[in-house]
Amino acid sequence: MIKFFRQIRYNLMEQNKTGRYLKYAIGEIILVVIGILIALQINNWNEQRKENIQEQAILKRLQKEFNSNKEQLQQKVTIRDRIIRNCTELLEYFNDPNEATLDSIIVKHSRLMTPTSFDPIQNDLVSSGNIEILKSEELKQLLINWSTDVIQLQEVEQMFYRYHENNVVPYLDEIGLQRNIMYAFWEDNPINLLESKSYKNPISGKSKLFNTTKDDLLNNTKLESQIVYTLTLNEFNNQESITLMKRIEEILETIKSEIKK
């Protein structure tokens, strides 16, 4: 084809048909430019097709990750609901000691011994820069804000964990309640620790040295304060979790709208 056009140019030059030659040369340039533009367009189409395939793969992975995050977060809320409920019941014992027994106080206290931590699947789209593959500006902003939302929740979780470790556990040791609480804890099948429920209680039995009465515990203002603070931190954590759950649902809804059927 190139030889063919070249031969036409030679013939025109030999025949001294300059005007026709110039018109032909311009036409040839236009054809070359059009060919280049078509080639670029085809290349752009191919690149766009590859990006679309990559974007859909990322969207489906994000959908799976955030469904998993939603499920995990709901589990943490359920565990904290249990802690809050037992704190509330213990405080009712302080208000009306006649409703309590020593065993019920210990059992309910054992259900406070499960600090939780939300550990979501974190994608690297933002840090890697691959977030620009996503076309939805709304989704990109939600994913950028996601890490901040998670950090806020985890900070409050850590507040309870530190308070429990530095204050609650040492005080239970101090008043000699730890063995009985841990015995009740293992008897109660800790819901967030074990998948299998067929296990033997590692604590051989209740303490024979413990001689504190129900009234001693229900007149202990420090123990009451610890229950109040435990309730407060877990309630605050659940409120944060509800907000975060709404963020997850918003992200999932936006992802769903971007996934091609």
C-alpha cells in the first residue's frame, strides 16, 4: 500500500503536476492522521475495557470485605449488649439487694470479662492510589473516610480494654473475687472466645478462701463505680458502632449501584 501511494507521488512529480501533487500529499497526511487517531481510539477503548474489568473486580472484592466487616461489627455489638445488660442488672442489685444472691452477682460479673475489639478488613486502595480506578466520587470519599471512622471506634474500645486491665482485674484480685468470677466465666461458655462448646472448665472449682458476703459486695462503692464505668464505655462503643454500621451500609449500597449486572 505504501509503495502504491509512493508510486502515485512519483508519477505526479514526473508529470510536473505540482498542484495535484500538493493536494494528494495533503490528502495522504490526512489519511495518516485519521489512521493514527483510529489506532489511538482503539487503544483507548482497550485500556478502558481493562480498567472497567479491574474496577468491577475491585468493587466485588470491596462488597465481600464490607459484608464481612458488617457481620463482625454486629457480633461485637451483640457481645457489648450482653455486657451492658449485665451491668444494668448488677446496678439494680445495688438499688435493691433483696433481688440478688452471691452467685448471681458473681455470674453477672463474669459476663463483663469480655473486652471486644473491631478488627475490620482494611483494603489498600487509598494508600496505594488505586482508588482512582473507581469512577464513583461518592464511593471514593466514603472509602477515604472509612479509616477515620474505624479509628474513632477503636480508640473507645481501647479505653475500655485499658480500664478493664488496669483497674477492674487488679481490684477483683484485691478483694479475692477473681477465682470465683473466672470459674463462672468458663462455666458460662464465653461466646466470643470459643467456636467449640465442648471443653472442660480450666478452673477446678470455686475458692474455699473467699468469705465475702453478698452485702459486702453490694456495699462496695468502688465495685459499683467500676460497673457504672464499664456500662458507660460499652454503651458509648455501641453508639459508635451503630454509626459505623450506617457507614458500612452506605458503602455497600453505593458499591451495589456501581456493580454491573
